[in-house]
Amino acid sequence: MAGSPSLSEYFTCSRLNATTFVIHENDKYEEHPFIYVKIYSDPGLVVICDTGCGGGDAGREHYHNLKDYIETFPAAANDGKPLNPLEAERKYLIICTHCHYDHILGLKHFQPASKRILASSFDRSFIEENLPVHSLCKFLDVPTPEYTVSYWANDLEKLSFDQKSLNLQILHTPGHTPDELAWYDEQERHLYVGDSFYERVAKDKSYEQPIIFPKEGNWVHYMLSLEKLLRFVEEKNKEPGQAPVRIGCGHITSSVDGVEILLAVQQYFRDLIDGKVPIVYSEEKRGEEFVLWKAAGDSRFSVAAPKRLALEAAKS
Ligand SMILES: [Zn+2]
């Protein structure tokens, strides 16, 4: 198999900026999660943002293990070298944007290699209690990964490692889930927002995805989080002589102008809440009505959620 083009099909990797790569997982659940990998030389650390769906079926794809892929796959995007070659001996810090299965199933490959797992402190019970339901693993009939969050990050907290600043900042952004977080890379001026939003159609147009909310979503919190992200990005954009902040999402969208997409998402949800976007599909799930909103034509976003979330936001 070595050298065959299919070698890298399960994971594909491209460079996002000088220090960061984005890996796309072509998983069996068709979630297509984006996994961000930021490489530090000093301190010797690799920051991984979400770990995807846990790889393919062993034996079917060569690289079914994210950690192996990062440590041994000769990535064209990294001049033919692995992103984190073993001899570099860098440690791992894993940022979990939230605990949905398509973001945490890959954690198993990093344990016990990394005990550094970071999550939002906004509502610890969402992760610490009833994880099979909150991760949605229960509904997919996949074993819920066992992991321990070693670092509960507070809102606006700045991260360091080995007493050195990582120039990363955490923002609590509840709404998609209570534990949803965003993190800002000051050095690269890139803000990662997890599943809070993303565009509808993949770059190569091979698949599309709505912005999805589970039963545990909350659009009152969500609208406040969008406003908070917008204010944060606008503040950063006032810094003189610096490039405008870009945004990377958990699916579909890896690099887009921050203010521009935040304004567009805000408007889309305002229209949704005002009943201006048609419901094109409806089904009963987890004891309530889940619907898909999609504007006619080549809409930039679509949204799937319990209908209740929109009604609750309209009332608030
Ligand atoms: Zn999610």
C-alpha cells in the first residue's frame, strides 16, 4: 500500500497558516470533522483542536489512527514530513470545543499519551454527567470514550504551558451545547469556533451540512455567544497594522473573514427566529420535533434543530 494514492484518503491535511494545519476526516458517519493541529517549537507542544470520529475501521485504511497519522504520515502540506515527527518529542494539549462524538472519539488514540485535555468550565456537569447522551454516542450505538478533562478553562482565560505563554485565549460560547468553546490564536489571528457555525457546502461541493443543534442547545445563549464573538473580533481588528481576524469552524469552513461571517450568521438566525426562513424538513427525534430550515436557492447556511429552540428564542 505504501505510496499508493489511497494512503491518505481517510485523513487529508492542508496548511492553514505558518504554524497550523487542518486535517479533514472522511469518516463513516459522514460528519467530516475538521481537526486543527498547531505546532509549537518552544515550548515543545502540539495543540490539537478536537480529535474527530476516532478513525476508520482498523485494517481498512492505512491511517485509521489520528495520532499515528500526525506522527508518521509524510504530509505534502508539511514539505513531505509528518506534522509531529516522533523524534521531535513534543507533548500534546487537546482542546475540546465540545463533547459531541464527532469531536471526541479520537481521544482514545491519545491516551495515556496526553493527559492534557482542555474543556470549558461553563457547565462541567454537561461533560461529567450523562456523557453517553450528551456526546450523542448512545444514539449512534458507539461506546462513549472514557476520558478525564484535566483542565477546565474559564472564560477569557489565556493559556500557557511550561510557564510560557501559548498566545491562545479561550472564550465560552454556549449555545450549540453548554460546553461549546472558541479559542483565539493571537499569533496567527485565527479564531476557532467549533460547531457554533459553518457554511453549508463543502469547498469541493461534495457534501453539505446544516448547522446542527441537539436537544441540549439553547438559542438564547447562542445569540449572546454570537454577539460576544463579534465584539471580540471587532476589538482585535482595531489593533493597528494587523490582518483582520479569520475564523475556522468544526466542519466545512476553515478560513473566512471573521466579522463578515459573524454578521451573516447573526442575520440568518434573526431571520430564522422571526419565521422568515422556511422549514423544509421535519422529523420526530429524542421525543421532540427536529426541523431543517433552509432558504430557497444557494443558501450560505442551513440549520437543523429542535423547533422549540427557535420558539424559545422568539419569546425571550
Ligand atoms: Zn457538535
